[in-house]
Amino acid sequence: MNPLLRKAVLSAVLCSFTLMTVRGAVYAEGAPAADVKSAMSAEAGWKENVRATANTITTIKPEKDDTYSDLAFLQPILADKRIVSLGEASHGAAEYNSVKVRLIKYLHEKLGYNVIAFESNLADAAAAYTQVQELKPQELMENSIYGVWQVEENLPLFEYIAEQSRTDHPLMLTGFDSQAATDSFITFVEQWFAGVDSSKAKAFTRTEEWYLKLNMIDDIGEFTAQKDAIKSKYMIFQAFVKDHKASLSKVYPKQPKLVPTLERVLQNRIDMLDYYHPHIVQLLAGADPEKHVKQGSYERDRVMAGNVAWLANTAYPEEKIILWGHNYHIRKHNSTMITEHNGFGYDQTPYPTMGELLPWSLKQDNYVIGLYAYEGSAHKNNGKVEQIMPHDKGSLEEIMGAGMGAAQFINLRDTTLGASTEWMYTPRTAKAWGVLNETMIPREQYDGILLIQQLHPSTPVKD
């Protein structure tokens, strides 16, 4: 057997054992018949409780003149929550995108959440939103968020953002990631700076192009030799922005957040050069890939958490905020996952991700929703379609799949431990990307779970 396949099979076997609850290893071969019967009875009780208490979401896609009657249950749940985090087990699923678009419109229209922040570059999103009334909705989407979300199912959200920008109740678009920005952002800033100092405008473009090239260096010595020089360039731009705030603000008087956002982006550049990129250089050089993937990913999540805190405390201190990202980034305590998949294999020593790294006060104000699916298929990040694998008995999806309707929502946060809710408080498997069994205590990671019954691949937008 191929060694990698053997490792995956063995890992899957080990994961299947971790889902056993405090009742004991009742599914192991040779377990007493009474224990097996007891476990079956317990699971039947869990499923019955799901059928009795889950909120059924009857409509996945956003609709014109939507009454949102099937989402009204969220109002009391979110009454004291300033942040709502919307996760997803896979990026390339039509229904994950559609239901999140519908949820965002409901949260904005009915509950006053006025900021949507994507797991996409803060710089790109800010520049695109500044031009919201000049760009077509598809251009707004393509200039602001990562390619995995540039799909037909998300276009209605950007049409809605564009429409609302012309009202007195806008839905403001931003991002919280800090990976390399796009040409559209570089062009935007060059044109912006040109009205104040043409030499600084051209210098900024050259520095950003240099920064993008550093993303591909695979020699740590070469990277180290260039790092201090490019950092000094970004410090010069920090000083330039500080000294010319008034002039820069006059260019976009209706966007008072733009100058502070650029200051944050410049600091992101410096932080990433210091803490993130050294690991990526080592990764590209082939030096201990698993170690540097984990450490680089941790640094990315740390900066993302800092950006969310900045958005909440500095940029939008009076606004309620929606976060859009992968389950992996938004969940509450990734470091306490019993087993996660880190891209190389199953890992029993996970590190904190963005949701866990947020300041304590924001975590208390955050309601975290994990999205999973029972069956179907989705695009992987490489564009290929992958089927959701069958679920283990006693898994999160198998228990919640007992519900009815297009989607089921379970509120974990406001439950208490009992015979019918034990599954929320004990180890369960749940599938990342629809194929990788990760093991967790659901209530430890999420405040709510939204399970889609049937997934289909998302549809990329056409140029």
C-alpha cells in the first residue's frame, strides 16, 4: 500500500475510535450487547431531540422581497451579540455561499449588522469598497475577495452591497486577511497618492511589486538580505500617510475609514515580513514543510485576529459586524480540537486560529456558526469536484442529518448537558472539506451549527 494512503487509512481508523463518548467503547468488536443497545438508544434520543428542537431553514437562496420568516429564530439568539462569524466546511459549495448571502441580508436588514468582513485581504476589500459606486457588482466582487468566493452564488451579495451604498443604511464591505494584495489595490493607491505626491505614488507601486516578488523567494538568506530594506520603504510610507492625512482624506471625503485602513495595511506588511514570510520562504525551500506550514498559518491567523480587533475597536467601534471565513479560522478553540487535519495528516496538537486569538471581550460578543453538509459535492480549491464521504455513526452530520428541510440550525450555546444533548458535549467527528474526519466537542468549537442537507459545486463567474 502507498505509504501516504496507508497513513490516511490508519488515521481515519484512529479517528473513528475518538468519537466514542463517555459511555465507553460500545462500538468496539466484542462490546457487550447491552452496551451496544444502550448506545443505540442514546443516539436515537439525540436524533429525536434534533428533530424536536432544530430550526428548519426552508429557503437556501436569497429571494427578492424575502420575509425571512424561517430565520426569525435568530433574533433572540443574537440579541446581545455584536459579531456573527459564518464558517463553512468547504469553500467551493453553492449552498454554503447562498445561505450565507441570505443570512447576511437578514442580519443587515432586520438586526442592524452593517459591516461584512471576508477572509480576504483588508487592502483589496477597502480599495474596492471605496469605488463601490463606480464598479459593476461583479468587478466589486473580483477586486475585493479571494477567487474561491468569486462565484455566481455570491454575486447577489455584491449587487446588494452596491444598492445599499446609495442609501442611508449601507452594508460596508471589508476584509480581515493580510496575504499579498492584488494589482487592483496597487493601481488604486498609486492613483490616490498621485494627487498628493507623484513620486510617492510611483515608489509605492515599485515597493508593492517588490513585496509580491518576495512571496516567491525560496532562499532564506536572500529573503533576509532584502527584508530590512523593504521594511524601511513601508516605514517611509507610514510617515508619508501620517504627514499627509488631510490631503489624502480630501481625495475621498465620503470614505473616512480609508486613511486609517491604509495605515493598518502598511503595518500588516511589516508584521507579515517579520513573522509570516520567513516560514513561507522555508516552506518553498522544502525545509521541514509541516513545521513551517503550521507556524506560517499560525502567524497569518494571529494577524487576522488583530485585524478583526482593529475593525471592531477602531474602524467600526459602533457597528455590529459579520465575519465570513472557513470553519477552521472562525471556530472558538481550535487548539482544543481533539484531532484536526493540518494538510499533511491528522494532528493531535493543533494551534490557535483566528477565532481563538481574538481579544476576550470580542470573543464574548461573538456568536460562531459552523456550516457542514450531509451529502453532495463541492469544488476543491484546485477546481476539481469532490464528493462528501459517508459519515460515521454518531458523527455530527449523522446526528443532525435526522432533521427535515433544506437546512437545520442547532443553537449549542444556550443548551445544558443532558441525555438528549450529550452529543454536543462529547467527542464527535465532523468533516472538513467533506472528506476529512476531524474530532471535536461541538459546543467547545461553535455556538451554532447549520447543516445543509445537499451540497452542489459552486459556479465560478464568467469573465
